[in-house]
Amino acid sequence: MDKKITIIGHIACFTAYLIFGLNIIVCKDLTSSNAISPLALFTLRSLGAGALFWLVSLFRPKEMVEKCDLPKIFAASVLGFFLTQITFLVAIPQITPMDCSIVASLSPIYTMFIAAFAIKEPLSAKKIGGVVLSLCGILYLILNSVTSTSTVVQTTPIGIVLIVANSLCFSLYLGVFKPLISKYSVVTFMKWIFLFSTLMSLPFSMKELIAVDFAALPPSYIAELGFLIICATFVTYFLIPIGQKRLRPTLVSMYSYVQPLVAIVVSICVGMDTLSWQKIVAAVTVFSGVIVVSRSQHRDMTK
């Protein structure tokens, strides 16, 4: 593959996951305020980003989607946005930004297993050992998640489970739908993704959307909502397919390591989270397992 094209893929993925890291902080602040429900927030993001993609498509060459691909795009919408975002938005009030980042770092491992299933890539003992090591870190984090009366919201086990589901859904999206994504332009593919996700969510969120008093929302919440729709949804979901077209699924998911670095640093700086030795142990264990898996996969690729 052309080196310039590959570099574009790396830049796109790095930028997307940098924004995803900030997305954790902004979603945490907005959903914790109870001003907008998670389901209503999901629909607003889907509707807003979808409208932007359809608007952009008006200024681009017309591209038709084959009818046989529409059910596949619908399935991609369910995995890549609907389930991914719903699990995240419901989980984020129940998990600290730091813990969310630690758990989400397992995404490359999920992608590796999905690739092994899809393209029959062999699994070595070192890869399996790395998975077990990371799993121990997650279990340790769950066991040490307790309710507290401090001003910092604590992590709950259900919050961790939902973030695991979130990462797994997005990994499936990255691994399974690469051929479909490569078939169409980013704008064409994503405008259908968001159309389907909006139609799926509206029957469930209409009542909650009507209940939102937008006129009473503070300017800071309006700014956060704008960031989530434009940057954390439209821009990131524009960039991820660019990376998917140019890089292997596992390599794309490896950029998820940018997300925890951003989220952890910002969350501690703004007082949303605290650093404890238990979290340090969990983070080191999880990341150690991921590194073992990543190095093992790299050696397999160079053989």
C-alpha cells in the first residue's frame, strides 16, 4: 500500500480516538446533569450527524448503494453506532472516566479474536495469556468498585459490563464490515448508517426528546452538545472509515490507546476522577495483557 495513503489512515485514526478521549469527559458531564437522558442524547447525536452527512452528500458526486447492501449497512449501523453509543451513554453515569478508559482498552483484543474467526488467523499461547492477564485486571477493577459518599462518582459493576459490551460491539463493527466500508465513499456509507440509527431510536426516544427544555439549558451544556454532535460524532465517524479503508482492523483498534491517555489526564485535572493504587494496578494489568497480545500479533504478521 502507498506510504502516503497509510499515513493518512494513521492521522485519521489518531485524531478520531483523541476526540473519543474527550468524548468520555463531555458525555460524563452532560449525562450526569440529568438535563438530557442518554437515549435522547443518542438520538440528537444521530440526527445531527446524519443531517450533516446528507448535507455534504448534496455537494458530492451521486453514488448509488446496491439494494443488497442496505441490510448489511443496517447491521453495521446497529453494531457501529446504535448499540455502541447506547451502551456507552447508559454506562457513563455509572463509571468514572478513568475506569471507562481502562476497560475500553480491551478493544484491540476483541478485534484480534474477531479477525481470527473471520480470516482464520491462528491464536498463540502468548495471545491467550495476554487476554487472561487483561481479564484479571478487569475483574480486579470490578471487585474494587464500591459505592462511596465522596464527591467523585464511583464505578459500578454494571457500568463496567456496559463498557465491555460497548467495546465488543465497536470491535465487531471494525472487523466485520471493512469490505463493505471499502466499497463506498465515507459520506455515502455514513449517511445511511446515521439514517438507520435515527429511525431505530426515534420510537424509543421521542417522549424524552419532547421533555427536554432546550431553552433552559445552560450555554455550557449547549456547547457540550454541539461538541458531541459535530466533533465526537460527525468528525470521528468521518475519520474512522478513512482509517478502515487504509489500515487493518486490529491496527485501527490499536489507536484506542490514545483514548485512555486523554480521558485519564483530563478527568483528573477537572476533578471527575481520583487516582488510587487499585486503579493503577488494574490499569497496569490490563495494558500489560494488551501489550503481550499486540507484540504476539506483530510477530505473527512478520513471519
